Amino acid sequence: MQQPLTLLELNNLIKSTLENHLEAQYWVVAEIGEMKVAAQGHAYLELVEKSNNQVKAKIRANIWQYTFRTVAGNFERITGTQIKAGMKILVSVTVTFHELYGISLQVKDVDPNFTLGERARIRQEIIVRLTQEGLMQTNKRFALPIVPQKIAVISSGTAAGYGDFINQLDENRYAYQIDYQLFPASMQGEAAAKSIIDALKQISESKSEYDLVVIIRGGGAQMDLDCFDDYELAVMIAKYPLPVLTGIGHERDETIADLVAHTKVKTPTAAAEFIISGFMNFEDRLLTLLKNIEKQTIQALKWEDRNLLDFENSIKRLAAIRLQSQSTFLMNKETQLKTNVLNKLRLENHELDKNLKLLEKVSKNKLQSELKLLEALSKNIINLDPNSIFAKGYTKSEVNGLPLHQVNVTKGEVLTTFTSNKKIESIINKIEDYGK
């Protein structure tokens, strides 16, 4: 037997199963069986499906005050009538399950065009087709860029909505610098859808890398917006490789382009404000991070100051112990060094006395030897002195200041002869060669 569950456990299981397997929103065709508007402004409905006046399906639904005010006003403006019991409507709902109150639907939107005839039928067929092809959420798979700094804009360059958009970006009070480029397209008429598709292709083929694509136009008549319900345009937007933001400036529910786009806003100005809000959020996050960093840094510095103080005290204590130990060690070393030095000095003095005696002996012998050498050199110098040669009766003769053996002597030249005390000049009259 299967393990039994409590009722709460079963309800929680139902709730989690629904949340995990159902889409975030569904478009549903139903009839309003009953409808009550509470004093607070909330609307409580019973939605039914009938066949031959027999109720085949029924479920509770509610529209919260804020949504109901927007939805009801929009519905009455377009259809000319109020939402009421007995009316068949097309609603966008979220399936919810509460442990106490059971299953119900939260109405997010009501499509007033459902009652407008064939146009609404065709539109719904396109929505169903896109849903079946899994394209309604395809473009939403992209994460919006944190700071969309380079934007491709599809619009008519002369449209007031485009002017409002760029003025809002350029003159934002935060002085954010946002780069945008216009890809002109027709924004209404039969050729508008193809023109927008061509602009999207041009963006994807451009060498520039964009963060976001924005499709904008100013407000207009309902018929002027039919181009944004085009199936091919919806497929292009859904499968586009960049997030697409729409700000078409209409007052009715949504175009199909809005449904398949990543994000939709009501007007071109709102599109610019949405982009600027991304910058603001990023700046706020940065400021928050900076504050957190500052706070954590201050805490870390305080903690490190305490650690440094502890380390300082520990170092002082260890240093004092170390200094005491080293002081004792140095005193012992000093005593040991003094003893070793005294012993070394005694040995060196003894060796020095010994070497001095040896040096004295060697020096004395060397001095005697050098004196004998000097006496011999003195005798040689005396013998080589020209005066000593002259004293023996020899003379020295020169011609033109050169010794005779260095010149070729000829007759008639002046011969200068030196004695010990005379200089004699004579004329050469005869030269006689003789052999050895």
C-alpha cells in the first residue's frame, strides 16, 4: 500500500506540480458566469464554458484592484462597454493553487479586441500558432544587458515618438552616456511589417555589436497598429538573437509584437526611461557594493588593528626574552673571546719576537751583502767615468758632435778632440785606412 499523505501534503504536491508543469501565463477564452466587484476594487469572477447552455467547465478567477482598474478602463474605451457577466472574453491568466482555497485563476489582462470581430479572431489565431510553436517566450530567454550602452532603434526618423525617445536619453538628468543608432522603418500601413523585418535583418548583418533592439512609434489609431500583429514580424522578433524592447505608444492591451518581445512598455518615452532605469539600477548596485566594501574594509582594518596590536605585544614579549637570552650569550662569548684573544696575543708576541730576531739577522746579512755589491758597482762606475780615461792619457775625438766610428770622415772636416782639460779643433788633411 502506498504511504498515505496528509491533506496538506497532497495540496502542496498539487501546487508544486502545477507550478512546475504549467506556463507562467495562459490566454483563455471563457464566459463570465458571475462577477462581483468588491468595495476595495477587486473583481471576483466565475469563468465557465458552455455547450448548448450546459456548463462543461467552471473555475474561479479574480482580478486584483490595480489590474482591474487598468483592464476595465482599457476594455470599455476600446469596446464601448463594461466587462460584465454573460460576456465571452479572452483573458490572460495565471493558474494558482492555494492550500486552503483550492485552484483559481489570476486574471492579468483581458483582450477587448476579442469582441471586435474577424480582426480579433485572426489575431488570436496568430497568438495560438505562436504559442504552439513555442515562440511566445523565446526572446525572453535572453538576460537583459546590465547596462545597455549600445542600442539599435527601429522607428521612423521623423516620428515625434522617436524624438521623445532620443531627447529622454540625451537629456537624462544623470548624464548617462548612451550610444544609439537609428534603423529607419515604416511604422504603419501594409508595408510596415516588412519594413521592420528588413530593419531587424540590417541590424543583425551590421558589423556593430548591439546590446538591445528597441522598436518604437508614437500613438495612433487602432487600425494603424495592425502591422504589429503580423505573424512573420512576430516570428522574427521571437527568434531574434538580441533582446527586443517595444514601446509602440498604444493604449489598447498589447500587440503580438509586444507579446513575443522580451519586454514591452507603453510609449517611446517609457522605453527610454526603462533603459535609463537599467543604468540607475546598475549605479545603485555599484554604490551598494562600494558601501559594503567600505564597511567590510573598515571592519577588516579594525580586526587587523587588533591583530597587529596582539602581534606587537607578542613581538615585544618575545623580543625581550630573546634579548635577555642573547645578552647572556654575548656576555659569555665576550669572556670567552677575551680569554682567546689574550692567549692568541701571547702566542703572537712570542712569534713576533722570534720573527724580529730572525729579521734582524737576515737584514744584517742582507745589508752586508748589498754593501759589498755597492762597492763593486762604485768601482765599475769610476772605471767607466770618461775623466778616468782622460786621466790615463786617452782622448776623445768627434766630427760634427758624433764619435768617429759613427761618421764617414772626409778630408777638410773639423775634428774636435777632448782631453781631461782641453778641447782641440783641427782640420783633417789626411786619412789613411789600414786593416786589422
